[in-house]
Amino acid sequence: MDAGEILDELSREVRELSLGCTGEVARIEGPPDPLRFLREFVLPNRPCIITNAIDHWAALRLWSNSYLCAQLADYSVSCHFTPDGRADAVVEAAVESDLLGLGYENGDGGQEGGGIAEGDARGLVFASALVEVLPFPEALNHVLRSSRECSVAYLQQQNNCFPLEFSALSDDADGDIGWASQALGCKPEAVNLWIGTQDSVTSFHKDHYENLYAVVSGEKHFTLLPPTDVHRMYVKKYPIAHYERTDSGSLVLKHDDPTSWVPWVSVDPSLKDSDLQTAKSQYPRYFEGPPAFECSLRAGELLYLPSLWFHHVRQTPDTEGRTIALNYWYDMQFDMKYAYFNLVESLTASSSVSETISKHSNS
């Protein structure tokens, strides 16, 4: 049995012992007792949806577009722009973007994939959004007018932006999730506000936080995989690029200078049917393995997303054309669980698994 087969067996065993094999996320009536939350979900690193846990938030009733613009009329916020709603994601880079010659690195730091040869139409890079600080009413207008035919705006600053940029709304939602703070023994390190449309997509990634994610309006759709499935994510090092605005107002990709690289998940679970067959041949461990955990989060519901879980997020707007959410990042414990994850990650990068990944990716 090679390393890849051992990791496949680990993935199946974790589901049998702890997570279940149906791909469903547990739902509980909240708010839960802190000790129960700790024992049943945090310690086993198991996600859950909690209903009726934020019913007391005024935000659920007050946060119309007109209310937000009135409360934040004098506030400036960070607005993220991309051509297609995919920020911090692996995207194709056209040759005009000055990214010729850049490929991805393998786990040893060497360049793989042949770069982008002359005559090729595209290559893959990790693209960061263009961030502009704008008055909130103007930023919200950009969000609501988002279109993949022009550009997509998303309020998604992940720097504790709720108290820093949206302090006028602080009375409308809790500064922490009380029962979670008791269970985890600390206050959140950051509280972030998200406002976007159906065009805004968050690519597969993991965080070193215990994440409590609350939807205020619209719906969020999560695709989740546990840390033990890292070998199914086809993590590679991609050259980092960023969007810049041209004089005509369009967005173009520019590579970072000097060139830098970031490890990122290659798999996109939201592909169109026309692209799905190619993806299945490139990433067979993802598509042929146990099903991902899928869940939709409605307004007033809260998701506990355990640390190190891979998550991909889509959204459906409400009748006012937006989806709004708050998330609370609590520091994870860097304990035995983290050491085990590092071991699995190292096994994934070992020659036997890497060769399997490379063989399938280039077929």
C-alpha cells in the first residue's frame, strides 16, 4: 500500500469514526451549552449548523440597504474588485497580462508545468483583488451593480473589519459569540463583515482559526472537506498576481515583482458541466473520493467551521440583491491535531503521492 492509498484509507476511516459518510452537516438547536459544543464539535473537529443562536441580533431586522447607507454615510470601507468574482483564487492569465513564462512550483520549490510558453493562450496564477477604499454608499452601489461582464465588487476585508470599518453597526450584532467564547476560552481575534452577490465566490482554502460564520441576509453555500483530505486538494505553488485598473477602468492582471509564490488548492468544485470532465481527469482523488460535505446557511443561522477544514463558498442574494454575513475567528489550539495535520500534509508532498498527482494532472 503506497502513501496515496494510506491517505485514502485515512479519509474513509475518519468519516466512519467521527464525521459520517453521508456528506451532511449536523444541525442543532441553539445556542448550545458551551460544554456540549466543546465536547461534540470542537474537540472532534466536526462542523455543525446552529439555528436560533443569533435571533436577538437587530441586524437581522434592520440591515436594509437604506439603513446601512444611512448608518455608514460618513464611513469609508475596503472594496475588493475582480473581473469575475474570484479573489484569492487560481485563475487563467492571458498572455497580454505580462505573466508569460510563469508556471507553478512543485513542493521542492522547483518550477513545474513548463511555465507559459510563447504561443500558449493562458497560464495559471494566484490572483488577488484590487482593493479600493471608498465611501460605503459608493462601495455598496458597486456591489449591487456587480456583473461578470464588467467587474465584481465584494466587501470582504479580513482584518477585523467589523469593528474597524463598520463600527456604526456595532450595536446591531454581538462582538463575540458568548457560548463559543466560553467553550474556547478566549474572545475572537477578528470579526469580519462580508457583503456580496451571487457572482462572488470564495475558492477552496483552509484557515488556522475556529470559525463561527453567521448569515444575516441571503444564503451561503459551503463545500467542506476535513483536514485529512488534504491529499485530495492538489495543492501547488502558484505565482502571485494582482489586479490593477487601467485608464479605461478595466482590470488587468500584473505579476508581483519580484515574483513570489503561494501554495493553493487547485480544485474548483463549482465548474460548469463543460469543464467538469477535464477536471475529473486532472483531479481524480477529489472527484472519485468520498463526497464533500455540502450545506446551505440561511439568514439567522450560524455555521461552526472547524480549524483546518477546507471550504469553498458560494452565495445567493436576498430580495435586495445582496448576501451579508459576519464571521468570528477564534485562535485554534496548535496541539496534537495540528501535528497530525502536518504529518498528513508531508505525506501528501512525498514522492509517491506527488507522482500520482502529477501523472493525473498532466494526462
